[in-house]
Amino acid sequence: MSYRYQIATVFLLSFFIDCINIFMSAIALPDIASAFSTSQSMVAWVANAYILGLVLIMPISLWLAGRLG
């Protein structure tokens, strides 16, 4: 396998894992709502905050990769 295909494979695999990671928080919402005795709409902020955290860490990780290698 050439270097180009290895890079593409790693990129696509990490994208797939990231998508699964985001959807896991959405799957857990009913259990979180029942644990705190609230409605699912009241705990929807959990998924939003999780996705926001992932989005905010991307520029920081890019900066760290450029600075530290």
C-alpha cells in the first residue's frame, strides 16, 4: 500500500471513529434523562456541549501539532 493510501486510510478511519463518538452521546440521552428524572429535551444540552467541546479542541490540537510536531 502506498503512502498516499495509508494517509487516506488513517484519515477515513479517524473520521469514522469521530462520527461514532459523536453519536454515542446522542444514544445515551434517554439513559441520562432517566437517571436525572428529566425529559430528553432537557438533557439535549449534553450532546450539544459534547460536540462543541470536540469542535473547540480541533484548532488547539492543530496548533499543538504545529508547535510540538
